[in-house]
Amino acid sequence: MNPGNFCRKLEGIVTGTGFKRSIPGLDLTALRDADGTILTASTEPDVAALETHFVGLQSNTSQTDLGTLVFMVPRDYDATVDKMRIRFLACSAGDTDTPTIDASIYRKRAGADLSDDLDPTISDKVNNNTAKAGWVEVKVEGEDLEPGDVLTCVFAASAHTTDILYIYALEVVYMGDLAYYEDDERNDWQD
């Protein structure tokens, strides 16, 4: 049996014990500004050389908007566990400010109205050691997410009036199953 047939023919997967996965292809280039423009050197936040050989995003002092990310909850998302993390590799450009990252997240589901803000848990404070960025996470759990939901995530930093905020990377991780969560979606295309 080849791997494609194996995943498609799985039956009786017990949910609720998913394993950690990440959404491939999502990175800082997926973020947009408030009007949907791809982030560049002339947007806020702007794309900049954070270090000699590293380009990322910088949120200038007093700038709180960090961009918007739209993505679909993966089809193998384990809705029984219902845990997702949106992770940022970030640090403060100085040793004064230690902002957090928050998100307003809205869910669109087939056959349903747009949700109110899901109000996920704000990240811990970013590292203010300029030589060592650290991962901070916006925690999205217990929000009744289902595979196929589309999320719009509007990110904002808390006040940082002295130091620029550097963001090196973005990752979305979640608890997933081996194959599509819904048994009837693993089969052949339906015409």
C-alpha cells in the first residue's frame, strides 16, 4: 500500500491525542498591513536588515500594528484537542522595552457568520537581550476551531516607546492528526 492510499483509507482514528505540527509555507512574507499591502521597506511594520546578514520586520518605537495574517485551519487539525500557537521569534532592539504581542482573531466558517474576536492569550514579553531573540506565542486554544475554518489574525505589540521591536520569524503550530480530521473528507474527490 502506498502512503496516499494508507492515509485515505484510515478509519477509526481516535482524536484528542494529536501531535504537534506546523503549517508549511507560512512566514513573515504572509503578513500584510491594514489595507492588505504586502509588507515592504515603506510599510509599518517595515522589512529591514535587522542584522548584517538577516532581514526581518521591525516595528518602530510607538508603532503597535504588526500586520495581518489570513490562513485556513489545516484539515488535519485535531478539533478535540483544539490547540494552536502563533509563534514569533522576536527581541527588543534595546534593553528598555519588553512588549508583548496580542492578536484579534476572527473565524469564518462555511455556513456561518463571522465570529467575534476570539481574544486569544497574549504572548509573554519579548526578550530585551538584543543579541538573543526568543520565541513568544499567542495561544489560541479552546476556541472551537474546526478544520477548514479561515482565520484572520490582526497582530499588535504593546507599547514600546524607546526600543524598536525586531521580528525574525513567524510560525503557526497546532495539534494535528495523521490525516484529514473528518473521515468522509479522506476519500476520493466527490464530483
